[in-house]
Amino acid sequence: MEKEYQITSQGSLGLLALGHVGLRKWREVVEKEKIEIRNSSKENGKKSKK
């Protein structure tokens, strides 16, 4: 039976306990959040220029 984990950009000790798999998944979440922040910043910049 596999357990489901909710991974946040803040991370957790549980992710560290999972080893490289937890670290890899955490990095994916952090990178996704960075991309979302960049995209929303670009969209906000376009809206303010109108």
C-alpha cells in the first residue's frame, strides 16, 4: 500500500526521511511554484500597462 504525501515548498522532515525521492519531489514543487509566480508577475505587468 502506497501512502500519499502532500508536498509543499516549505518541505518537511518527512520528505527528508524519504531520501532522494522526497528531495526530488520537493524540488519539482518548488520549481512549479517559481514558474507560477513568474507567470502571474508577467500577467500582472501586462494588466498594469493597459
